[in-house]
Amino acid sequence: MSLLPSFGAFQCQQGSDDILFTLIVDDTLQPAENRKLVRKFDTGNGDTLVYQLPDGGYQFIIRDIRNRDCCLLIANSDFSLCRCALNGDWVMRSFGLNDALMLVYAFAGAFRNTILVHASTILYNGYGYPFIAESGTGKSTHSSLWLKHIEGCELMNDDNPIVRILDDGLPYIYGSPWSGKTPCYRPVSAKLGAVTRIERAPQNSIEAQGPVQAFASLLPACSSMKWDSVIYNHLCDIVSRIIETTPVYTLYCLPDKEAALLCHKTIVR
């Protein structure tokens, strides 16, 4: 836990037999010899290499922004049992373990109606309101405008909240240990109020999206592996359920007070 300061608030005193996944840290773990490179992608903090293993499992090499290997992660096909080896100093090991846990949680969660969404999220009046957008568009900026100009708002998470469909068939949103550059690690939850996609524009306007548009907006914001048909199909089912029960909007806006007020007036339940 010394490597995971953002996880402190999420520790549980009571155990459970219903375990989502197990991750064993073993620095003697060696890379699999028989593997096939599937994808190399830039997380914004470094590259991650993904390999397919013959048994249907995966191997990940997690690198930091200086291109140093921080973590070797090997997972079975449903990510229920995983092992990792950490490398380097405290900063590298902390980064590697944190990213490994985020990857495993995202993909194991797909089997439990649970997804990680790249969003900045406001908590207001018992509902969570995530703002999604392409990187650099201004999700955090829009959240900060709500916090500044709309009384009663709280920041739930600024980068990777969790959305889960519960037994009542409705989506709920949760804080997580992953919050990007903003240290907002809160074990809080709320009903999902609405999803809003942010797009920069010369003037402020907002419109509700139809089902096809909503699906196309929300799906890219979710952590996924498109090449894994089982996990991807689960993800698509979760996104479909979200848009069946939750309004999705596109906010065309400037980074100003009026945009926040317009959005608040339109989407809040």
C-alpha cells in the first residue's frame, strides 16, 4: 500500500468472498516467451505494449513518460487472476502498479457490468454528472466552472470515475483511485444523472443526443480492448444500458460561466 497513496480512502476492513480479481506482485516474474504483439498505445504518460498469449490471456509492458519499463503484467483471459513484476525506484514502481491495477479493474469490470470512463465528474444533489471529451478539450475546465459558479457542487473525480449497472438495472457512478492530475480520490457514489460531451465552439449551445449519437459519444470514452470480442461485447452492452436509462448531451461551448449555467439548467434532474 505504500506504493498506492491514492488508494488509502478505498481500503476495506471487512473482506468478501466475491472477489473481482486477484493481482499478485512478484518481481521474479519473467515475460512470456510465446506472445504476439497486439497493440502499442500512448496513455499520455508513456507507452503500454499489449501482447496476446496462446491461452487467451494477455501480457502488458507498462512504460513511463521517459520510456522506462515500470511494470510487467500478465493476466488470464477474464482478468480474474493476474501477476505483475515492478521495476525501478519508488516513483516507477508506484506508477507501474497504479496503471496495472487500473487496466485490470477496467477489463475485469466488463464482466460485472462495470466500466471506467475517461471523464471529469461533478456530484450535485445526489446525482453524478460526468463530462467527456477528447483530451485537452476542457473537461476539467468545465467542472471547475461548475464548482465556481454553481452552489452545492462537489468534484467527484477528475479523470476516471467508475460506472456500474446495479441489480435494479440503473447506472450508478463512483469515485475512484484514478483522478489524473487532480488529487480527488473519494469513495463516494451517486445515481448517474446525465452524460455530457464537451465540444469547443464560438458560442454556447446544448442539445440532447439520439441513441446512435449517444452510443458513438460514450463508447470511445470507456476503457476497452476492441480486439477482444468478449470484453468489447460486454462493454457495448453496458454502454447500451446506460444510454437507455440516462440522457446524453453535447455541449458546444466557450470556457466561461454562461456555459456552466446553461449546462446546469439543461441536464440537472
